[in-house]
Amino acid sequence: VGRVPSAWSVPPKRKQQPSKLHKEYDPRFCTYRGVRWPRAMLKFIVEDVGVPSHRISYLAVETPQILALNVTSNLWPKLAYLREELRIPPALIGGTIGRYPVLLCLSLDANIRPTAAYLRDHVLEGDADATARVVAAYPQVLGLNSTFNVAPKVAFLRGEFGLSGAQLARAVAGNPSSLGRSLEGHLRPLLRALTGRLGIDREGVGRLVAANPRVLTTSLED
């Protein structure tokens, strides 16, 4: 029978000494890649939300305020809303939050719910499935104020671009990030470029955008 090397043994006196690490240990916390996490929070992010492992450190560094939120009363209701009301597939939610972790810091009743409802009812013609796809592809949209940010852009796209309700729905579903572009800094100058520089009439602009929604995020320098 082999013997344990003497270098591995612990002298009796050393065994009786209290461990300094024991006093510092807190079972409520753990460390992941150099970041100290509340244990319940890390479990929620990894197991329940499903954030990809390569985005976990990004989430903590870029949005550290998440670490102070209560998992039960604050975060679970938001995850339940994304799953059960918006019906975003669970397989997509982790990547969605991994790309835009600020989503977990938004107010469910003041930001997330009203913006999603406006998007569904006033932009996507009541299409719940399209709403889920738009949010999954461009979660930043839930951080936009529906009254002061999204509504003026929608009115401009309908009024000045000449998009019908169906054309608007197709354009946003095909290029959700268009709602994140500045009205005065991008959309209005883009319309001037299309009608002035390229000579496209209003109806032609509507057809162009409906057929190729990426036009709405085209760089004006191209």
C-alpha cells in the first residue's frame, strides 16, 4: 500500500488553526472569470436565461447594475414576459439578452410592456409573431420610448416616406434596427437623398423601402 508523501501532510498544529479564507467565504457569492457574482444571479443568467458563456463577462462589465437587481422580484417577471407574453423562443432569449443586457435593467411596466404593445399594435399590424421576431433580432427597440422616440419615426415613415401600414410592417420586420436610427440625423436626410439626389418620387420610395428594408439603414456616405 502506498503512503501519502510527507510534503502533503498537514502538521497537527496547523490543522487546529482557523482558516482566514473561511471567514471571508460567503456562500451567496461566487467568482466567474474574475467577476464576483451573487450566486443566484449567475445561476439565473446561465441556466434560466441561457446567456452564451462568451457573453457572461461582457454582461457583468458593460451592465454592472444588473448585479444589484433582485432575481425573484425584478428579473424573473421580465423573463416570464419575454417567454410567455411576447413568446420569444427560449432558445433565442439568451442570445437576445447577451447582446443587449440593458434589457434586464429596464422597467417592465414603464418601458418593456408599453413599447412592445405599441410595436405590435401600431407598427406590425397586430402580428404577435412578428413582434417576437423583431424584439429577438433587435432588443434595443424595447429601450426606446414609444411616445417620444418610436411614434415620431413611425409618423414620418408613413407620412413623408409614404409607407402604407402593410409596407411599414414589412420594412420594420425586415430591418428592425431602422427604428433605432435618428429621425433628424438619418431618416430625414435619407429621404432627401432618395427624392433629391436619386429623383425617386414618394410612391417609388415606399415601394423601394417595402421591397428592400435595408435601405432605411443605408449609410448616407455611400
